[in-house]
Amino acid sequence: MSFKLSSTSQRRLAGVDQRLIDVINLALTIILVDFGIPGDGGVRKASRQKELFDQGLSKLDGYKKISNHQTGMAFDVFAFVDGKASWDKLHLALVATAILSAASQLNVPLRWGGHFKPNGWDMPHFEIKE
């Protein structure tokens, strides 16, 4: 089974590095569950990054500490299961498996938030590690 990003998810990836878009598109051809891009999952302005920081949702404030989302070098996902968005760890692990496999096939140096330490996981997050 092959999936395809919705037009909304495609719009949310505007400005994201083309290598990441290629990884996403390949992953959609090999994945077992569908996925999409949440509202803040693509490029973010500094002001939005600061809002997420102030809410405790990011460790990066967007000004002194720049997020890879601000430079188009990162994206976030959600799994799409039974007709709705899921952030269940098992579902996100399935998405990560396909995305990391696609990145390997395309020789894109990708880092997954599920491997972040300490305090663990940002399972929806992927970024180019250069």
C-alpha cells in the first residue's frame, strides 16, 4: 500500500529542505500506516518558536537558540490511524521506521527525536544532522 500527503500537509512543508521532502515521499511508499504533518510541523517563524518555548513545548526560544524548524532543516509528523491523528508511541515508531529507512536509502543524514537524550523523546520530530 502506498500513501500520499494531503494538500494540507504539503502546504505545511513549504520551505522545508527538498531532501527531507524526498525522504517523506519515499517513506510514504513503504510505510504500513499513513502519516501527516501537524500545523507546526514545518518551517516556523521566530515568533512562533518563542511561543512554543514559552509554553514549555520547545527547549529553543527562536532567537538565542534557533530551531532547525526555522531553517527548514526539520519536520514533525503525526500518524494517521483509523481516520484520525495519533501520537501513540507505537504508531510514531512505525512512522519513524519508514522515515529512517527512506533517509538511509537516499543517503540523507537524518536524526530522529525518538533518540534524543536526556529526557528522551520527541518522537514526532526529524531533522537533518549536518
